[in-house]
Amino acid sequence: MTGLFKYMAELQEIEGGYAFKFRRSELLIRRIADYILFEGRHSPQLTFALVAEPNGGALWLQVRGLESEKGHIRTAYITHQMRVSPPA
């Protein structure tokens, strides 16, 4: 499922976790939903939210957990930021 993060345009630290920005597309909405379902089963201590900016703007996947989980979230996802250029 981490192949999803090759489409990530930006990463922001938020309270309790991180927010991952994606360009809006139907395909990515489905892939993000599948990711949330998969990770929700395997990491029940995490909270996931999908936020859509108005007027067809970007999608933000927010992943939050206890403060002790924040390090895990960072380790699991931050490496993908280095591989991605912002979309044109």
C-alpha cells in the first residue's frame, strides 16, 4: 500500500501526526480509501481522515495517533517525501 505515497505532493506535521497532500483524482481517492481500510485493520490505534479542499483542490490524508505513535508514523511515511517532486 505504500506505493500510494509516490503520488504525495507535500507532507505537513499536524497535531498528533502528519498530513499528506495529494492532487485530486478519482483513482487516488479510491487508493487512499483502500489504504485507510487496510491500515485501519493493521494499526487500530491510528486515526485517519481524508480532507478535500474546495473547488476541486487537493486531497489531504491525515494520520494521527498518540504522541508515542508519531515517531512510528514519521518513520513509516517520511522517507517517501524525498522521492516525490511536487506535481506540475
